[in-house]
Amino acid sequence: MELDVLNDQQQTEAGSYFVANYPPFSVWSPEHVPAVRKMLATPVQAGEADADTDHCSRAVAHEGAEGEHCSRAAAHVAPKLGLYLHIPFCRKRCKFCYFRVYTDRNARDIDAYMEALANEIGMYARQPRFAGRQFEFVYFGGGTPSYLSADQLRRLIERINRHWSWDAAREVTFECEPGTLQEHKLHAIKSIGVTRLSLGIEHFDDEILEINGRAHKSAEVFRAYDWARDAGFAQVNVDLIAGMVGEADAKWADTVDKALALAPDSLTIYQMELPHNTRIVRESRDEGAPPPVADWATKRRWVDEAFAKFQQAGYVVSSAYTVVKPGPHAGFVYRDALWHGADMVGTGVASFAQVGGIHFQNLDQWDDYLGAIAADELPIARALPTTPHQRLIRELILQLKLGAIAPGYFAEKFGVDVRQEFADAWRSLARDGMAEVSGETVRLTRAGLLRVDGLLPRFFEPEHRNIRYT
């Protein structure tokens, strides 16, 4: 799929649009798995570092003028470390879902998976690469982490704590589907150290939720939100999707108003994309018709309108997808650490990881994953060692999602002036009205931020442009 979506008439076609990493997943390969094992067996070397991501992200997201200073925080210490846990269970598969999820597993299956997940974390805890290192952040993603019962969740944490704890983590995020929540379960979630609860609401219109295959209804949203507030989570985030099947101007405006009335600590809005393995794409192919989803120009307009309403209410644009209510818990440790080169151990079936400059993914089939764990083997399926230049590109394109980058950060960390290194890309963005580049100011315009994923391939190495991303 061509990613550079500057044509305002472009329809939403099958393919991956959201850029989450670099180089593209399609170039990762099983032949590089031995490099992962070798790296994990090697302690962190002197000089491997990341920057003070809190300070840097604030400087970039707001003024960008402190980029030179923030880069100087790159100390000669191990990179920050995170843990991702894939909980692949759902009540039903959404029609736009492209993740590895299961809707048919019984309690015994789930218990076997939880045991394997904890054992995988134990394998990583024993690797020399992680000796003495503690987690900066933890992320429960899915699937639906809140599909687990309170007892299943407690047993999982007990198992994990035998190997590695996250007592030192600054942020623990937990994704929830509103209809899976009960009041006692939310208290159990909070008891394991969760600081940021993310509610996958997606929409408030019951008809749209049903058309798109969501399991919950709007009444469950309001009930779950009240329980979450009563439980006292430090940060409650609400997710919406612009451009779901059946969306219309009036329905979207109503959903935005209802989200604003909840007064969440942060709001994340994704523009609907349709990877090839989604049910919507399969059905449209069978019917010989294009997917019934709004075009990109309409989706960008809807996100822009939503962000404008939240800004009028005092929220601040934090990234291409997120607005935050200013306050002590307005940050995103997971996001900012990853986008500044942190290591992340990805656990669970099909999970992604990046450690020591190598990207890798777990086996993506249930039996294969559980079989590897049973054999006391890390379940790694494919990998890609990256070059320093590729790591530079990765951080550059991900930090652009904040709306601006600090050239001094890249000069300090990579020894490269990104304004010169990518001069052609900056010129083309400025020409198209997508970016402003002047001196130390390198920022996207609002139009550029709303379509940032479509702009990022301009910074890719030539061999990675116009190829399949996943």
C-alpha cells in the first residue's frame, strides 16, 4: 500500500498505514534469531545509553527549544527497560481487528498460557543482558487484558513475581474493554500497580459498535468509567476510532461530546485503517466492493474537530493521536521511552520486542509458542539487527509523531544533523505545507500531524520505501 496519503480523495484501502517501527516488519527474518540469543547473553556494554526521555519529550512536545540541552542527558547507563505482556483473549473479534487474539479458549487454556507467559518472563530475567536492571514501564496489551478474571490476574502476577517484579516501574498501563469490567476487578487491577488504565471505548453509538463487531455497549462504558474513577487510578485514558463503519458527522460529534463529558485524563484517537487480515477487508473482497469506511480526508477532519473541542476545554495536543489534561499524570512513559530508544521485552504469543538494537517477534501460533516455552526455549520467530542509521531513522520518525523534533538530541546521540541528513524530505514536507523548518525549529503543521504516518516513509532508506510494511 502506498503510504504517502497526500491526496485528499484517497479512499481507505486494504493495507497497513500506522507506522510503529523501523525498518518495516516485512524485512524481519528467522535467519537473524541467533543474533538475538547472542545479544541476550551479553551484558550491557559501556556507552549504551538513552536520553532523559521525560525532559526530551516535554521539550519536543511543547516548545522544542530545549532540544540541545535535553540531549545532554544521555548518560553512560543502560537504556531504560520496559515489559510488554500480550494477553490475547477477547469476548469476540472486532471486524477491524488484525491482532493475534483468541475468542474460543477455556479456563484451562488460559491458565496454561498464563503459566507460559510467566515462565517466558523468567527466561528473560536470567539473561545476562538484564542483570540488575529494573523495569521503567510495563504495558498489558491485547487482545483484552481485562478479559482475565481478578483471580486469574492475581495468579499471573504471583507467577511473574517469582522471576521479576516491576516495583520500580514509573508507569504500568492496562488496556480494558468496558464490558469485561466489574468493580472488584478494577480494584484487583489497581492492586497490581497499574497507574494508567486505558479504556477501549472506540465509539458511544451502539449501532456503530455492533456493526463493527465490538463486544460492549455504551451503557457498559459509563458504568466502567465511574468504577475506574472510584478506584482511584492515577490516569484514565479513553480510546476512540475515527471512521468506523457507519460513521457520520452527527454521530462522531456526539461521540466526541460524550468523551469530553467524561473528562478523561487523556484521549487517544486513531484513524481507522484496514490491514489485509481484517474481517471488513475479507467481506469487501467477497462482495466485490470497496471497504465501507470514510476516506482519509474525512477521518483527518474528524480527528481535527475532536482535538479542537478538547483543546477548547483546556487539553493539550501531546501527539498525533493524543490530547492530555495538564497535570502531574499527563505523561506517557511507555510511549516516550520507546520513541527514544528504550529496550522493551515483548512477551506472549506474536509479541514484538526490541533490545540492544535488535528487533524481534515471538512465534505467532498458540501451539508453537506454548511448545517453545515448555522446552525452556525463548519463543522467538524472526528478528532484524539494525544499523545506527536505521536506529536514527526509527527515533526520528517516531518522535515526529509528537509534532516536532529537537535536532540537538539527534546530534548528541547519533552525531548527525538531521536537518542536513534528510534535507530533501524536509524540503518536500515544507513545500506541501506539512512542516516548518527554520533554525532549531523543526515541527509539523497541524495538517502534517494529522497525516503523519503517511509522511514518514519519506525518511525511510530507499530499499524500504513503497514495500509492504507488515
